[in-house]
Amino acid sequence: MKKTFTILLFICAATGINAQDKLYSNEFPLSQITLLEGPLKHARDLNIETLLKYDCDRLMAPYRKEAGLTPKAKCYPNWDGLDGHVGGHYLTAMAINAATGNEECRKRMEYIISEIAECAEANSKNHPQWGIGYMGGMPNSQNIWNGFKDGDFRVYSGSWAPFYNLHKMYAGLRDAWLYCGNEQAKSLFLQFCNWAIHITSGLSDEQMERMLGNEHGGMNEVLADAYAITHEQKYLDCAKRFSHKRLFTPMSQRQDCLDNMHANTQVPKVIGFERISELSGNEDYHVASSFFWDIVTGERSLAFGGNSRREHFPAKDACMDFINDIDGPESCNTNNMLKLTEDLHRRNPEARYADYYELATFNHILSTQHPEHGGYVYFTPARPRHYRNYSAPNEAMWCCVGTGMENHGKYGQFIYTHAGDALFVNLYAASQLDWKERGITLRQETAFPYSENSTITIAEGKGTFNLMVRYPGWVHPGEFKVSVNGKPVDIITGPSSYVSINRKWKKGDVVNINFPMHSSLRYLPNEPQYVALMHGPILLGMKTGTESMASLIADDSRFGQYAGGPKQPIDKAPILINNDITSIPSQLTPVSGKPLHFTLSTRTENKIEGELQPFFEIHDSRYMIYWLALTEGSYKQYIDNIAKQEQERQALEASTVDKVQPGEQQPETDHQMETDESYTGNTNNVFYRDARNGHYFSYLMQTDGLTNLKLRLKYWGVGEWKSHEFDIYIDDVLLRSINNTGKYRISEFKAETYDIPATLLQDKKQVRVKFVAKPNKQIGEIYEVRLIKQ
């Protein structure tokens, strides 16, 4: 029995090598990378413990339900409109960790694949009109896809991102083959791709473009991968059809169109652009993907590598939202930005890609896992003195739980890559590479980021190859040092490059690398009065207290992903005062015996006694990562201004029971928006929703059981006011009729409040607020909906 098991593992590993090489020519199979003791290994090991607490039958229940089979367990209730999405992520996570040798993960991977195979067979039998090859857990699949194939998008458009949901299982099946060589998963994956081709075959190009306006994940990427596996042109053709022209066209012309776009809707599309370019040779797709990467990492990302607020890319003059809002960069975005970075580095192995990968990995991805219970983080607020909350196994089933399941198993994927005779050392991380193709075992020993040195030893084998050692962009010119067997290497490059060491290598050769770190500032995009403090590539933060951290461990409620405790006033947060802002990093003093911990001697208003430390170490605490930094002369004027704004903002937030930002994807999904026909847009980078001629939209809003509430709406003060008339309903009971015709003629936002009779709120925890345009009239753009206490 033991001998048979060994043979099976060998076959799996060998096939996995071929599979990974076939799709990504520069990657080493995860089975050839061993993480050694350090923060990455700790996170990987803890993540496996966390993953094994999830119930596979509950994850598979949506798939069985939609296939007409009896579920073996209850569906998870959280994010029930997106049932099935986490199951695909979980399959990917099982494959990743099976590839590194975890037997329980391999068993679970194979069990999920067998369940999906049973569902695929049942779908083909029970839904022959549309379900041959279908493997989704998307709620209401029958009604969505039966009309969809004929161009009827009414049910599709009213559902929560169907193709986004399905994409997770596409990726999971692909990854089971990619990392573990599972041939059944490959067969199912291609069947599922054939279903995508069939279900969209009757759609015109115009219908495809309209359909792609709904978040659809990386469908173009997985279809491109199907082409890479089979070389069948139909998959590449379909991948191009799934490439959203609304994004592709401006990006391929190097035009930044990202203002107010939902961020994580865009990144997977761009991963697909790069895959299509790589496989087809079409340069326009590469221009689009590389330009996107440049502007997102260079102009739209925070100091820890994440991007977006309220899940959208803010316009330049809206970047203060990073400071004001609590729903900061979403973890999913960075997961996908790292995938895009891997692809771009494969085409052009430039050190700037590895610099970003390191920044985002150590400061964002690593920080989104709780180091004790393993919970995952959705939003990382940059708001001073706010905090993050964490998921719990079998409770919160957010999108960032799904990507979190994957993140911590992939730390070995980009430490080393190869191209021809070149071996790239991209990251400084304690690890061992078994380069089986060359018979070389390479061992890297480092305490990075807590040390400034790394040692690479050829532990086994010999041969000639070009060792490409990354000269990080954060090391000062002339300070990067490399020696081989004690002999210094001549370095002719500068920061953010690779140092080439091309020679015959043998067992026992030792490469010593020294990369001195220095402290520096990173400025908040477009708001340079806010700064972050870095040491080398590591973001430093400060703990500021543990008071009133509601929902620190999230429950399974619909809004559990928000760290909903009180927002502490921005004007009362620590403020750095220095007439030479650029000198602030020089005033950091290391704390003896505590690597990467510092005290700061800069004059500080509202000072909190504490140490700065790596942000990835900060958990279960409120924190500072961005600091208002002012000169003596600007301090008084600026603080008076923000204090007044903050007092008004805090008063409104304190009275708010629930609010919706119309026109933004996630808030409207959270509030179960319903509409027969309406449209969105934005003014001054604030989204609105509007309807005309008897059409409506509505939101389900929480009342907390209160009966003393008002409805507060925000309008824009100028426009074509001659026809702005509409009715407001609470649970289909008319609240009042509104006539805003000619009411405002000023270029600013205006808020109005309307009393709600207690009888409409009695014994209710939630109500549906509905806006209906009068016949031949227009509502007139609603920018914000709040229920506030009287």
C-alpha cells in the first residue's frame, strides 16, 4: 500500500510539472519550492490549518442544488446571492497546498472534483437546453441562463455577477490540473469552457459588450488558458469576445479611464489581456495590460501596494476618501495585481515588477491574515486610528475570504523564476529551490525583512547558469553588495535591476547578498500632505488603541466585512509638524532588540506614545499608517479647516442608521437594489442613480428596529430641473411626492430630509425604500440615501 501511494504521488507531481510549464513557462512548480522558517512559512502553515476547518459539503451545496441534486449539507448563508464563489477559490487553495505535499488538501481537492463531475453530469441531463457542461453554483441558474443564451439579460443583469461567480470554479478546475496534474479536472475545465462558448455563441458583439458591463471575473484569462492547453482556436476567439472593449480600447491607447470604475472588476480583465497577448502575439493587448499596471501601481496605489476605496478607483481630487472612509483597499485587488505582475514579469523580467510584488506581498497580503486564528481581511482602512476586522471559518464568505484562501499558499511561486539559462532571484525569502531540470538544489537563508542580508548556497548539483540577483529599488545607489565564495561581484547596474552572475556553479558555492535599508516617505496619491513611513520596502504603522472595535471577528451578517466601530475624529489623530517634511524619516530611531521597531522624535500634535513597527505585525488594534504632516506655518489654518469638516461629518455619521451610495456596485448589491429601468452616472466623482417616465429603483435598508427615523437624500444643485418629479415609497406605502423642478440653481450638493411616520417603521428591522419617477418626468439624480435618527 505504501509503495502504491508513493507511485501515485510521483505521477501527480510529474504531471503537475508539465502542466505548470505548459501554461507558465518561467515558473517553477510549487512542489519544487520549500519555504523555510520565517513569516511566509508561518502564514502558509496557519492558512492550511484554517482551510481544513471549512466543510466541503457546505461549499458544494450550491452546486448540487443548481444541478438538481440533493445537497449533503446546508449552504452557507453569508453572501447568499453569490453562492458557489468560495467553492471555486477553495478548490484552488486545495490544489496549491496539495502541490506542496499536504495529503489532506489533496484528498479534499479530489473530493471536490468528484462532486463537480457529478453536478456536471446532472446539469447535462436536467438542463439540456442550456446546461451541457455547466458546473456553476450560481443561484437561480435555470432562469439566468435559459434566457441569456437568446440575448435576454433581464434575469442575468438583476443577479449578482454570474460570470464572476462561475469564474472561480473555472480557475479552481484549471488550478487542480495546473498544480497537481489532475486530468479529470482538466477535462471538466474544458467542458466548462465549451459551455461558455455555446452559451454566448448566439450573442452579437454589441450584446457581448453590454453583458460584460456586469462584473465577470477573469473569463478571458481562463479561456485563453484553455487555448494554451489545447491549441484550439475557438478558445482564444472566445477569450477575445470576453475582453471588455470599454476598458481595452482606452488602455490600449494609453488613456487612463479608471476614475470611478469598480477596481477589482477591471484587474482580472487585464490579466486576460496579457494572457491573450502572450498566446496570440497581439501587441495591443500587452500595451493595455502594461499601461494599466503602470498607472495602478504608480499613481493609484497606497504605500502597502493596495488600491481602491469603497471598491472603486477614486479620481485624483477624491483621494481624500482614503483618509475619510473606512472601506479602504480591498484584498482581492492585490491578489489579482500580483497575478498580473507575474505575467508581465514573464514577458519582461524587469526588477520593478519584483519590487512591487515584494511591497504588496509583505505589506498587504501578509497583513491580511490574522497571525493566530488565521482569519482573513476584506478592507484595509488608511483612515487614521481605524482598524480591520477578520473572518471566521464557516461564517463570513466574502470575496476576500476566497482570495485569502489562495494567497498564503502561493508565497513560493515568485521567489524564483527562470528563462533559458537565467535563474532569477526575485524575492528575499527563506526557501529552498529544487531545480529538477538542472539537478540543482539552491538554498536561501535570510531573516528578511528583519535583516539586511541573504545567503544563497548551492546545496546539490553543478552546472552553468546565469544567477540574476535582484538589486531592490529601495537600496541606495552603490550600496548593494554581492560576493561569491567571498569574492566581491562587480556591480554595474543600479537600484531596481538584476545583477548578473553567469558562471559554472558547483555544490558548496555561496552567494552573500547585502541590501542596506533606509527610512523614507511615501505620499498619499494626490494628497501629499499625508505621508506613510517606510523602512526599506516595509510599511511602518503604529498601534493607537483597542477601544470600541465592534465586529473584530465578523459574523455571517450581510455587512460583516465592515469594521463598523466608531470612526475617531481625523483632526484629533497624531499630526507631524516639521518645517522640512522630507527630514522626518531621519528622525526615526531603532528600538534596541526589536528589529524594525522605531521611535519618532518629530514634533507631534495629539501625540500617542508608542513605537512604529511593520504594519503586517499590527492586529487587533486601531492604527496609524498615514500621517498628516504639516509645516509650522500651515498647521493652524489647515487644522481649523479639517476640524470643522470632521465635526460635521462625525455628527452625520453618528445619526446614520444605514446608508447607500447609489450607482456604486457593492453598496447597491449590499442593499439588494431592485429596478425595472434606471441608469447611473457621476458628478464631481460622486455616483448617482436616476430613473424616468414611471420607472423605479429601490433599496432594502436597515432600521435597527427604530421608529424615529428620517430619510435623507442628496441631490446636485443644477441641472434640467423642469421635469424632476417623483414619489418615495416605504414598503410600497407612499411616503411623499417630491417636486424639485426649479428648486436649486447652484453648483453644489444639496441634502433634504423627510420625516418617516412611526407607523411605517413599527416592528420592522428593515424597509424597502423605493423611488418612482412620475409619468414623463425624471427623478433627478439621487447621490446618497440615508436613514438617520431624528
